[in-house]
Amino acid sequence: MKRTIKYYLAGLAIAALVLPGCKKFLDVNENPNATEKAGEAQILPAVQASAAYVTGQYYQVFGGMWAQYWTQAQTSNQYKTIDSYASTASDFNTMWSLMYAGGLSDTDSLISKRFIKKTENYAAIGYAMRAYIFQLLTDAFGDIPLKEALKGDKNLSPKYDTQKEVYDSIFVWLDRSISLSDPDSDFTPGSDDLIGEGDMEFWIQFANTLKLRAYMRLSEVDAPRAQAGISAMYTAGAEFLSTDAKVSYSTAGGNQNPLYAEMVGLSRVQNIRASSTAVNQFKANADPRLTKFYTLVGGIVESTRQGSFDTTNTERPLSRPSPLLGGDARTDVSASAPVKLISEAESYFLQAEAAARSWGTGNAQALYEAGIRASFAAYGLTPANANTYIAGAGKWPGGTVAAQVKAIITQKYFAMCGNQSFEAWSEYRRTGFPDFLVDSYASVLPAGVKPARFLYPQTEQTRNANYPGNKKIDEKVWWDK
């Protein structure tokens, strides 16, 4: 379905989030925007813009580096600590507070309206967005405040809940979202819904797809629960996304792709370059998406070893992330790159894995190939391009479930290059695929050890009396087995 998003609403929502200044975001329980006094038509786009801003900027950069799509440029400095796995707690302050004090706090206002007939669909979207943002938080940080969070001045030191408890809540919220969604209602959002434009059938599919993602995340830590949950979804006739769930942007100031906007704010310094880890695999597969995901240098994609930024004082010409990903600081087209919360390709790959594990119905091979086709189509490649790839490097492996899961996750990795980087890194942590990631040349960790989590922010250490203690960057979260 074609969606025409009202760009100015996204711009206003993002401006409300990012313009007041960092100091107002230091307290995770304080809502600096006071949107609880605004109407649902103002609150909803603020929630969605907040989620997209964090996903498309902070999470995209960490995921892009740690999934090894991108590496730090040799003559600049912005992301050296990320690329060398030497991040500090203060690096995570803003993203944490944007999600708690911005997006999550505002979902309270939407959810509180669930008993009012005219706003039930807003509440349904509020529950879906709350589940989405809390999954971002817990997948990155592990145990986080949940039950005692978002209480404002009533509790400035919320206790931390286990990641399992957070996931329990995610499933509850998604079920509430689905039950409240009423596609036949006369009262639905419109252009104030930046992601779905008030299409409640879309939001039911969004909730089902996010629930499938969440259950699949438990595959290695609690397979019986994952299987039971997914099987129940299929028994109930769940439908999943067949289009991207995304926030669109434009070249207009104040409504630009958040990664590009960050680069503009840094005087267009190009910190991100192509990593040979991903590029060499695209080249080996003769994958035409290579030139959709990276810019050309002298007619080819030029990359460098992950973390090799200190090996020379003079940077040789290297490819940049494509403007289609919002990652080219020198090209204004980057401003209009969308932020994908859940992609059509991801939806098919999730369904393919469910079928391969016999947890869901459907043909695993057909769904796997649908995921590849969706990725090709999203970046302007033809069905013939996809068919050629599927007949070659993307051929379905058949054989064992393990071989099928490896192929599904590996192809998901390629599809998510630079557009769902954090999700690709999370799937790597869950499954160990793709199996070709290397140690960063600049790594401060022991050989063979890679990042496994974000660090708790410094603001939590200094302000929350229930702070659970420091975590190491290589300390795994609950579901990462």
C-alpha cells in the first residue's frame, strides 16, 4: 500500500524531541515535552518520531559498526570508540533518555485513552509502539526499569526488571494492541500516524510481526515458549506485514533522516565508510544490492578492513553508505532516506524461520525467497535481478533445519545492510550468523570477543539509587546464548 506521509508532522515531532537541549533529557522519569496535555493527534507523531530518531541514528550507527557494514573513516574521529569497542557509559545517555522521557512517556498518554471510544485505535498504536521501544531498550541494555518506570516525580529511582519480565510485558502489550485495533471504526488516526496513516489492519499486522520477532528472539533461551507462542499465533490466523513499517523524511530542514541530520550537524564530516567484512561478501555473491548500499569510487565499491582507521594518516578513497540509507553526508538525497522499524523483507524472513523450525505454517523456501525479492524491490532492483541471485548465491539450501536457519539469517543480514543495522546485530547475537564477522582491527577486547550489549548510561549511575551496577560491553543479555 502506498502511504503519503505528512512530512511536516514528522518534522514538528522530531523538533519537539531534539531542540530543547540535552539537559532536559537527563532524568528518565521526567517528560520534557509535557505532551500529556496535548491531544492524541499531537502525541502520536511525537512517539513515532522519537522511536524513528533513536532507531535511525544511534542504533543505526552502533549496529552498522558492530554488524560490520560500516567502519570509521581514517581521517576523522566521531565513531572510533564504537569501532574499537571502547564506548563509555556516557555514550548511551541521550538514546536512553530519549526513549524513556520521550517516546515511552508519551505512550502513557495514548494508552490512558483506551476506554474512550474515539481514541481506542490511538491506544492500540500506543501499545504497539510501547512494545517496540521497550524491545529496543531491553535488546540493547538487558535488564531495564519497567514496572516502576514512567512515574515522574513519584519514583526517580525505579528498580530494574529482568529481561524476561520485559519480554513478558511486550507480549501483553502486543495482545492489547491487537484486541483494541478496530479497522471498522469511524474513529481512526489519519496523517498524524506517520507509520500507518490510520490503517488499523496494518497495525494488527505490525503487532503480529513484532510479536513474531519477539518470540523468535527467545529461540535459544526458551525454545518451548517460543514455539508455543508462535504456533498459537498461526492457529489464531495471524497476518503479518507485507510492506515496510517506516517513517519517511524529506529534504526540508527539520524533517531529515536522523543519521543524515547528525552528519550535517557535524559540518558534513563523513565518519562512516564501507567495511570490507560486508562488502567482500556482496562482491563474492555478485549481489547487485552492493551499489545500492554503497557509493562508487572510480566505478567500484572501495572498502577497508573493519577498525583500520589508525593504520594510515592519509585516507585512500573509500565508498560511503548510499544516500538511499541516509549515510552520505555529501549528498542531500540522504535527507529523504526512510527509517525502517520493521521491513517487508524482515517479515518474510521471520515467517521463513518459523516455517523452517516447524513452529509456523507456510513454505519456508517460498517465504525465504520472498524476503530476498522484497529486499531487491525496496532498492529498485528488478524481479529478474532477484531471480538470478536466488538461482545462485541466494539459493535455498534445503537439508537440515540448522542449514536453513543459517541461510535465512545470512540473507536477512544482507537485506538489512545499513537500513536495519541494529536488528542485524541482534540477530547475529541470537544465532551466531552470519559467520564471517571478524575482530575489529582496533578492538580493545580479547581476540574473538565482540560487543554483546550497550552499557548502562552514566545518568543512571549518578541518579538512580537502584542502579544495578556496571556491565561489561561483552557481557551477554539474557536471550543471547
